[in-house]
Amino acid sequence: MKEVKAFIRAQKAEEVLDALEELGVSDITLLDVMGIGQHMADPHESKYSIKIVKKYADLAKVEIVCKAENVERVVETIRKTGYTGRKGDGMIYVSPVETVVKIRTGARDDEALDCCSPE
């Protein structure tokens, strides 16, 4: 099992979610985040924050846990759909997941992921 975390442009979030749902991914976490750093921000779209006194970019963080055999399809769907060709398009990270437990049923690992992986 793998966890896919993607930091994408906030304005691309709906398009990325639609593409993931079309792929068959149904369990997705989406968060609004601020990215700080030169590699995160398109200089033409970054903003200044008075609270943190830095330039930041409005980003969306997409989180998915899926079976290992589905990772490449998930990653490529996010990459292709989130792409604009400009600096600050985002990053995708893939990490191993040791255990998954569905709270309602007690299902574990791959059995717990049956409803949230591409077919």
C-alpha cells in the first residue's frame, strides 16, 4: 500500500479530483495549504502574508492511500491534470503505508482499500 501526497495549484484541484474520480479513486482528502519557498511559487501568482512575512502560493494538498499496483496510474493522472507548464505546478510524494484499518468494519490493508482504488 502507498500514500500519494500531491501539492498542486489550488485552481487545478477540481480538475484533478474529477480525473481521479474518473479513474475510480473515490476516497480522497483535499486540503487548502500555503506553500512557502522558491520552488513552490509562480512569481506572477504568489502573494505576501502579513502573518508569516513570506511569499506563499495557494496550494491544494491531495492525499490518497491506494494499492501499490495502482500508484503509477494515480501519480500520472495527478501529474497530467495538474500540469500548466509554469513554475509552481507542484510536487507529488509517494510513501509506503504499513497498515490500513477501516474503523467501521475492521477490514485491514488491501481489503480496507477495495472501495478506493482504481479498477
